[in-house]
Amino acid sequence: MTNKVYQNDLPDGLDLGSEVAIDCETMGLHPHRDRLCLVQLSSGDGHAHLVQIARGQTEAPNLCRLLADPNVLKLFHYGRFDIAAMLNAFGVLTAPVYCTKIASRLIRTYTDRHGLAKLLQELLSVDISKQQQSSDWGAEKLTKAQIDYAASDVLYLHRLRDALNIMLVREGRMETAQACYDFLPMRAKIDLDGWPDTDIFAHS
């Protein structure tokens, strides 16, 4: 397993296949205020590719090409935030997508614990540390602990997706899940456009 760190963009010619796990690290939880610092990607082969995003950076051609590629499925855990963060930074709406958190909420109705660490532990018997979750992702040089943490957020998403899909099919909820994934990029855009906490489908 190797974790490769790049500056500003993915390298030319890097092919991550037709299904890519993606996660983001930011300076906080408000996309308009807190800048995008790091984008992590994995093709599910045990290797992670980390792209450090500079302050004020608005372009990453290779990364953005992947995000918008209709032939590449992007796997997220809580994609709503990551999609919004990258849309705010680069102006590119990510699609098509799959979100393991949405899948978990639809199928693991026996619990209210849908965090990535809990999912990996229960479904894959994998333990990951969340110790670096709150750290300075805007630092010029990331620590090994930060890099390892960031990589762990994408290394297992392919396997996790497969485990959740088995449950969704078994319980007849795959069609509902797919409709949610299809809407997710627009949900992220709605957040950025000013309705992050408003139920636009509510009567009043």
C-alpha cells in the first residue's frame, strides 16, 4: 500500500479506472468560508492518491475532468459535503456518484451510527483511527499521521459499497438508493446556493 501526495492536481496520464473513491479535507465545515485543502482518491487497489489544494486555487484540470466524467462512478462517504466543497473550489459538479452514508441510512435502520469508522468496523471488520479528523489540513507539509488518516477514508469505500449493496438488494431498497445518489449532486448545489438547512419539499 502506498500513499502518493501531489501538489495542485493529479498527474497527467493517471488512470484510476471506472470507479474511484473520493474524500476531501477542508479547514472547516462551511464550504463558502472554509477552503478545500486536500482531495483523496483511490481506485480500490489499496493505494491512495492525495492532491494538496493551494489557498486560492480555482483550477485542477485533471481532477476536474475526472469529477465530471460521466463514465466514472465516484464513491463517497457523505458526498453531500465533498461535492459541495469541490463545486465551490473549482466550479465543477461531480457526477455520477454513490454515497455509502446514504446507503447506510437507508439499510441500517437498526442503528443511528452511520460514521465511516463504525461502518468499516461492522461490515468489513476494519478499524481506522479518526484521531487526525480535526487537524490543520491547510499546512504546507502534511504529517505522516495526516496522510495515513486521509488515505484511510478512501481505501475501503469500494468494499464497503459492495457490502451495503448486498443489503440494499436483499431488502428491496436499491432503486430508492440510486434515486438518492442521482439527486445528490443537485442537493450539494442547493446547499451552496443558500438552502443548506431548509426542507424545500416541506409544506411550510
